[in-house]
Amino acid sequence: MPLPGAPTVAGKPAGGNQGGQAPAAAPVIPFTRASRKKRRLAGTYGPITMNTAVQALPPIALPAAGYLKWLRLEVTIASAGNSAAVAWKNDGPFSILQNIQLLSANGDSLISLIDGFTLYVLNKYGAFASGCIDPVADPNFTQISGSGATGGSAHFNIRVPVEVDSRDGFCALQNMAANQSFQLQLSINSLANMYSVLPTAAPTVTVRMVMEYWSAPAAQNTDGIAQATAPPANGSVSLIQSQTPSINPNSFQNLPLLNVGNTVRALFMILRDAAGVRTEVDWPDVFNVYVNNDPWYYNTRNNWRADMAAQYDLFGGISATPAATKLDNGVFVLQEFINDGASGDGNVNGAANRNLLLVTGSATAFNIEAQNWGAAASSLFVVTNSIRPRDPSAVYAPNLI
């Protein structure tokens, strides 16, 4: 019975639904609590003997299972009986992988053509899923030079990124239809592209691919409590796209970035000379970023390097070859959109709140400006990580979706 004087609606007490408000929704167990992180072998290449050509490998179709987080590639380059003074080229050993693509069942490219060094850059600076992971800092990483019997051997682990944020599984790919498989494609590099001094005998290469994924939860747990059966904003996709704009040495250039129309998360830029070697000294003294002709970022080379060192905690200097605790020669990252996480705007991390992501449309003018390229600058490879969201709200902080 209602208390005296309590308001009523149609002869009934208004209770907790005063003013016509809808009752509170029943609680739902979040996806990442209802699910479980799992892994399984997706496929193996090799051993493949290296030769004078870049060898295209048959695509591997991913087994159907839950929601794909990432692929982990374990790569072993095995040399034996060597007596030469083996020397690696600067992008080794990661450049053993070439022409990497992740394709959807209908042939859409989720990761466009990149090489293994670019994949290394994405691991080290991209803050995908659980954060920045430097493959060289892996305790199992090896790279052997010199005239020893195993000179030219190497071993490393590296991820093919899919998921953007492991807090909620954002951008994990639904992968439960056996007749609609995602496919990974890659090639093995040639001997001459890997070594400046070749091993006595051609090494073999083995690639083992492990798929890490979220299981698909039931609609209710054993206590009958409702569970989220998919990640928030399921259907949102992380894209890795690239372009190679023409650059002119000793010149001022304003270059349009073509991969717009989605929500930009980060830019990764790699500058090389005519011999294909990454170059640091030819990066412009001043580098500007414009959005719709509005100047957003003014970066001197030295200030940019200081920011990258601080935000990635890489204070060991700048290295011509991949090295733990060091920045990479000729690699510059526009990380301004992914540094708003729990650590504040002083650190890039995988838990960025998505508040700073750059929403673009097909007509957005997104430009970079060099003042000026150095005399030996020859090619610029620009990789854009962007999100194709299920809906506009999906790119914002997890508590809003």
C-alpha cells in the first residue's frame, strides 16, 4: 500500500517510475569478463630455403573461432655450416617478411601490403591492444652476425595487429563462419635483400602462426545473468593503409595524405635514401601537419625526437638497426591521437581513451609539410592506422559505447 499522500498513476502508486521514466536496465556482464582469451595454432610455413628471389607463400585461412585479437608470428631463420663474415642489412631480421596482407573473406584488405620492418614499427610504436611491444626486447630475440657456424641465423616474435584495445575488445574481428575465413598472405625475402655479406649456405625460414582470440560468450552465465555476446561496437575495424608520395630532395613540399574517410589513430613514416637505407639526417628540420588547412602540429626534428623518446620510454638514442630502448633511424610517428590514456598525455599506450582520434571524411584535407627534405632523401613510406567504426559513437571512450 502506498504511503499517505504518495502520487499515483491510473490508481497505482508511481513508485520508482515517477515522471514516466523507464525502469533501469538489468545489468549485463561486460564482454571481456564474460569471454575468455584463447589461442590456437593457425598454420605453419616451412622450413623454406632462401634463394635469390622473393618467394610468395600460399595464403593461410584462419580457423573459425570467436573474435580475433591478433596473430602472433614466430619466425626462425636457421643458418648452419657458415664460415663467411655474415652481415645483415639495416632492416634485418624483420625484413625477412615481405608483402604482408590480412584479407577479409570478400577480399577487402584490412592490412594493406607492408613488409616485416614496417610490421616491427607497428609493434613498437602502434600501441595496439595491450600496448607497445618491442620485438627486439623479447628475451627470445636473437640475431647472429659474423663467421660462426650459425652466422645469419635469427629468431623473433611479432604480432599482426587487429584489436585496438584489450580493455573491451574494440575492433576484434568476428571470426565464427568457417566458410568466410580471413586470410594472411606473406612472402619470404631474397638473400641479397637480407644480407650485405651472405652466409656460406642459404638459411631456411620457418614461420609459425598462432591466432589469439576472445571466445564467444553465451547469452547468460550459469547463474542466469545476461552477458554481452560481442565486443562493444562489434563490426568496427582497424585498418592499416599505406601510400608512397613522391618527394623531392632539397625541397619544400606540402603533401596530401590519401587515406582519409575513417577515424585516424596514428601515422608511421619511414624515410629512405636512393639505396633503400633509412636516413635520419635527411628528415626535415621542420615538419608541419595540417587538417583542412588549419595548422595542427609544428614539429622540429629535435623536439619530435624528444617527444618520441619520452612518450615511448626509449631513451637509448637513435639506432640504424633495430635495437631495444632506442628509436629507429628514419622512423617518425605522429602519435598525438593515442596519448590520452590513464598515464596522461605524456605516454602512448594501448588504453588511450580515444578522445583525441581524428575523425575524417572523404573530403577532409589531411596534409604533411616538409621544410625541407635533405639532399639524400628519396622515398617516404606513410602508413595510416585508422578505424572504420560501426557508428560514429564507437570511436569514443569505452564508457560511451
